[in-house]
Amino acid sequence: MKRFSIKARVTAWFALAMFLVATCVFFVMTLHRSSQIKHNIERTLCTTVEEFAGFTVRNNGVTPPNDKTGQKAKGASDNERPEMPMGKQPPRQGGPKTYMGGVHIAVYNENGEEQTGRIPFELSSIDFVDGKIRVLSVSGVKYLNFDRKILLNDNRVLWVKGVSDLSNAQNAVNSTMASDYLLICVLIAIAAVGGYFIVGSALMPITKMRKTAQAIADSNDLSRRINLGEGKDEVYQLASVFDEMLGKIQHAFESEKQFTSDASHELRTPVAVILSECEYAEECAKTEEEFRESLSVVKRQGNKMAKLIKELLAISRMDKETFVPELEKMNLSELLETVCDEQTEIREKTITLTKEITPNIYALADSSLMMRLFINLISNAYQYGKENGHITVSLYEEKNGVVFKVADDGVGISTEDLPNIWERFYRGDKARTGTDGSMGLGLSMVKQITRLHNGTISVESTEGEGTVFTLILPKNKA
């Protein structure tokens, strides 16, 4: 079955299911129809025999002429017209009073001698059973038999026998069965063909998805999309998710590619400087002072490489889904006071830092990660702030959570650069390129730390006027 397409398999199972259901329904309806026809024949048989018996009793045994002889019944005058049951016509003189409503009628005396009427001769010798419907089979033909015993006023006993042939009814049922079954087969065939094309139409988007995936695999072009358009069914939703997934994969792939390129570039410069200084010290340095100067340059570049590697490892560790921060209830106010004091001491620029920190603000946080976040944002404000400028650090509580802000009046960020500042190694124009060893990883790390604490980070900036970073952390949970 796996050798066939999904379209063929779905159509085959659909047709098979329809066939089985239709067959079951068909046979149930046929049995019901046969039962209903038999019930109608039995009812007609009983009604006819009972009416005929009542007619005979009311007329004290007077019966229509015997169809075999055409003789008048005993006791009947020429002008006498026996009373017939309502709805029945009296028999014509010498006429066939042996068949009424599909029922063969005959009257017998108590010795079993036929008085009038006629039934199939094969059943003429059948014994009598009062008030019971019997199914009799003679030469492969089935009959329904119903007898009624009647007692006349002169104590004579007569038997009225009624017989109905079931073969005609069964033949009609069989004929109807054949035509109905043929009709069912035709309808199933039409439904199967229609279902085949409907399934094929429904699976066309999947074929397009397969071709797109194959094209991507062959060309490594992640910019391709399925582009099925808008639709409400599951296949269109799957295609939309597939396009969204491709977009994320493309973005991740390009980000990693850019990250690798930037990391290589950042490492290439200090490595080149180290090799150059080593070569100078080996070939040109003559005095201890020259050796010390070369070693100082090598140490400085080595520290830069170590810092870069440390930050890359930290970001890589936070990127993993399995990384879980060590959350604890901590005093953010005290931690931020300490960071502000340290940053003020190590900075060389003449910039005034103003603290607007509400005391004793607590939140669930990882202390080491939050310290790194505070340091990165405040050092970023110092780095891009103007000489004799101002920085304002705020921490307070509001309804949405704990709010931390860093505002400076520095060079600002251009509108074009603003959406990209969270990317690794990204730097805007040269005015924002610092001279204190920044490698463009600080804001990327800030974003990751915010994500790990279920917070939000935003930035507002006007080029040439300053920048404001706003962090909101939940109060009770992260």
C-alpha cells in the first residue's frame, strides 16, 4: 500500500468505506422491505379469509357458485344475491370467485371436501389449522396459508382456506435488489472519482511545499517561500507556518554567519598585534624597556581576547534553552547603588551621574546577570555620552512591575541603526564607536538577560540629543 500515493490511498479507503456502509444499509433495507412485504401479504391474507368466513356465516353456508362446475350452491334461489363483505363485489355467475386481492380462497366441509373456490391444487390436500399462519413449500414454491374454522346455525362445520403465493413478492424484491445494488455501485464509483480529484486538489499545496523544500535543499537558498496565500484549512496553515519557520531559519543562519564573521574579525586584530609585537621583540628590541613595552602590548591584546571569549561564552550559554538563571529574591536597589558608584569611579569622562533609586525594591532575579545588565547599560551611557554631559539612573515600582531606566544626553542613535542595536557586534556610525574596547556585545547580552527574566527592554533615542533605555521586570516571578 505504501507504493501508492496518498491521493490513491485516501480515495481507495474512502471508496471501500462507502461500499461497506452502503452494502450494510442496502441489506438492512432489503430485509426490512422483505419483512414489510411479507407482513402486508399476511395481513391481506388474514383479512380476506376473515371477511370471507364472516360472509359465509352470515349467509348460513351459502357460497358463490363453484368455479369448477358453475352450479349454484345448495339453497340459493335464482334471484338471491348473497351479501358480500363491504368493499367486495359479488361474484359474477360462473365467474372466478377463487382469487380475491391476491389470495386464493376455498371452502371445505368438515370431511375436507371442497365446496367452492379454488386454490393451487398442490395445497388442496393440506390439513387445516385454525387461526395460524403457516409457510408451506411445494415444489420449491413458498405459500402462506391461513385457515378459519366456522360453525353454522345448523351445527355444520366448514373450513375457509386462504393461500397467497410468496414467489411473486420475492421476485419483485430480488428485482428491486438488483437495480438498487447497481445504482449503489454507480454512485460509489462517481463518488470515488470525485473524491480522487478533491483529494488531489487538497494535496496540491503539499506538492508545492515538497518542491520548495527540494529547491532549498538543492540550491541552499533560504530566501525561497511557498507563498500559498491566505486560507483557512490545515494545509494553508501548515504552509504559513512553514514559511514563518523558513524566515526564522534564514534569520538565524544569517545571524550566525554574521556572528562568525564578526568574531573572526574581532579576534584577528589582537592576534595580528600580538604576532607583530612578538616579532618586534624577537628581532628589534634591544633594551629591557623595549621588551617590557612589547610585553605590555601583548598583555593588553591578550586581555581583550580573553574578554571577548568570555562574553561570547556567556552569550552562547544564555542562548541555550536548557540554561536556567539562579533566581532569588534580591534587593535591586542596593545592587544598582553599588554598580553606579563603581562606574562613576572608573570613568574618565567628566559626566555627571544622577541616581533616582527608590530604596528596598525587591524582585526575583539572578544577581550576577542583573549586575552585568546594569554595568552594560550604564557603561554604554558613559561611552556614548558627551563631555560634561549628564546620565540619569532610575529605579522605581509601578503597576506593571519594577522599572529601571538609564538616560543620557549623548550622541544618540540614528533611526536606521535603532532596530539593529541588539544584534551581536553591531555598531552604528562612527560617532557611536567607542575607544574603551567595546566589541558590540553589551546590548545583545542585555537583551538575553531580559529574556531570561521574562522582562521587556525598550529604547528611545534622538540622534544628537540622547538615548533612554527602559527595562521592566515582573515583581514576583521571572
